[in-house]
Amino acid sequence: MDPELTGARLLAGTIVDPAGVIRAKQVPIARAAAFEEHGMGASPSWNVFCIDNAVAFTPRFGVVGDLRLRVDLATARSLGDGLAWAPAEMVTQDGEPTAVCTRTLLGRRVSALAADGFTARAGGEVEFVLTEGDGTPRHTPKWNPYGLSAVLDAEAFLTDLAGTAEAVGLPVEQVHAEYGDGQFELSLSPTDPVTAADNVVLARILIGRVARRHGLAASFSPLPFAGGSGNGAHLHLSLAWQGRPLLSGGDGPHGLTHDGGAMIGGLVAGLPEVTGVLAGSVLSAQRLRPGQWAGAFACWGLENREAAVRLCAATPGAAHGASLEVKCGDPSANPYLAVAVLLGLAHDGLTREAALPPEITADPATVAGALRLPVSQASALRALEESALARRLLGEEILEALLAVRRHELDSYGERDLATITELFRFAWS
Ligand SMILES: NC(=O)CC[C@H](N)C(=O)O
């Protein structure tokens, strides 16, 4: 038995589905080796489960057929109290990779970058709103953003979370109180892209687990309460070519290299086409608005918190120097897909030597001609469906599943009032 699994009794192997929901199969720990060797069965319809538990069947994803969820025990770890966790991949019954597995897709993107000499690093920011266990707002009379009072109010939860993260090896860089009542953000250290997405999943599991232990609940909805603050899922990205950072040490603006400019050019040009991947849920457009630090404009700028792409100066010890914070995504996105499409856009910019777009040095809402990302779920999905680039980056299978589940949300709930849908889906991604 792997020493990491000592004391564990049940092993959960997780995937994230195209709707952004973490799904799992569990085995008693004695069957961990079988979970790795043969995997556990899962219907192809796992890819078209919707946030309201409907199934958006498509020609490819129906009731017939079987896939296997397979874990890599080298990544498994005990979470304490008898539960262990490992990220899973979806393979065929013969153990071959599948085009619908989002973790596999991300691994392939990392390999494609490596084949051109690039290494990537990524790190997620995880925002959530803490509620009472029954989902009602917490009584937090003294809430203020970055306020210590908010931290003291949730101190037992936060210290328990920090201890659990440390014990489990989740690299937390910092935690702070955010703008919304009950809202916190936890930022994760940069690492290789697949581990970065795994870490986002693990962070959500730990946050949910510690919250339950304290009689609370954590919402990862893009908009937990109508009129409240949205939850973002910002991602920090950096690339190096043959060990040399793209975003630092160059002779372009702010030390960007020529390739760093092309990376930004690829991202800024492509974001409108992949907003349906990064922020495509029925609640996402309600968060992705100006004035929310949500990155609602397709532009970039040094430390510009309203731009979808914020160039962040290097912090001491950062392996790749400066990084890009892509702000427009939210927690309804599958983190493997989110990282994969962003690296895909960066790679596309590098391949076609995209020009660095003009920098936006003010709030883009005040800049004439600044381009908003799609302002509705319908327009985000239309742009995604029409994008040849998105089709190439995601593949037909994932695109079909993603559009099916999001169109179900749009058709079933797109006309409903915000108070109703925020309540209905407050814990859909928890
Ligand atoms: N401090 C912040 O960056 C806030 C982010 C914001 N909550 C979002 O939805 O993206």
C-alpha cells in the first residue's frame, strides 16, 4: 500500500464533467489497485449530465456503451478520516485514452507545447461564498473586503482549512476575505498545468469538506446570490521557451519578449470565442460584468484588474518571472478545459506570431472601442459553436457535450428571473 494511503478506507476517483460538476466513483481501499489497472465503469452520459440533473443526450452520448474511470495511484492521497482522493481519467474499456477526457486533453496540450520547446505553469484562484449549512446567508454584520473581521468571523473554518491543506499537500499561497458577504479567495501556487487543475479540484473538495465539518456550506456558483458578488476562477499562466520566460527579461513593454507578446495576442484574440468554455453557464454572464474585477473586456494591461488578461509583475522566486492572470473564467468551468483552452490560445498566438495588441492602461469601461466579452449565455455559446479555433482546441466530442449541457441550461432557465436561478443552482458546483 502506498504510504500516502495509510489509514484510508475509501478512495474517491474524480473527474470534472463539461458542466463543471465534480463527479466520482468510490472503491474500498483494498480495491485501489483495480481502480488503477482496470478502472471503474461509467456511462458515456456522464459527459452530458446537467446542473439540474437532467441528461442532455446527444448522438455520441447516449444510454448505450461504457467508459472506464481510471486513477493514477501515484497522485492519490489520504484526505484524513478514512477518505482518500485521486484524479481520474476517462478511458475506453480497453484502457485507451478518450477524446472526451478533459484531463487527457490538457495533458496533450502540455505535450504539444513541449514539442515546440515551451513549458507552462499555471495556478488557480478559488473563490467561494460561505453560507449556513442550509444555504442561507451567514449573519456577518461586520463583513468588509480584505477585512480582518471577516476572517475572525470564520476563523475556525479558515484555520481548519489551512491545516487540512497543509496535511494534504495542497499548496495554498494566501487566503483573504473578498467583496461579497461570506466570500473568500484562496490562491494556489503555480505548478505544471495538469497538477494546477487537479489542485483546483482538490481545493474545492477540501473547502466543501471543512465547511460541512463546521455546519456550513460553500457555494462555487458564478453568482451565489442575486445582487451579490460573483465567484471568479482566475488562472495565472506563464510560459518559458527552452527555459527562458516569455513574460520577463525581454525588450518589449514591461519586459515582455516577442513571444510573450504573441502569447498575449493569442489570448486576447481568442477569448471571445472561448468564453462559452470559461464562463458558459446560465449564471456566468450575470457575473462577467464591468466593475466587478471579473475581466469582462477582451484586452490586456499591466496590473489592470478590469482587463480579461492582467499582466502581473514577477513575485520573488517565481520560476517564470511575470505571469498573466486570466480573470474572465468562473467556477462553473471545468478547470482542465479552462487551462487547456487558455494554453491553446497562447500556443495559437505563438504559432502564428500574433502581434501584441495595444495595452489598455485605464478601466476599459472608459476606453472607446474596448471590446466586451459575450454579454449573454446565448451569445457566448453561439461564438463557441461558430469558432473553428475552439473546435480544434476542444475536439468534436467535448464541444458536442459542452454545448449540449449549456444549451439545456439556456433553454430551461435562460428566461427565469435571477433570484430563482441563483437559488436553484447555488450549490450546483459544490
Ligand atoms: N478581487 C477580485 O479579483 C474579485 C474577483 C471577482 N469576484 C470575480 O468574479 O472575478
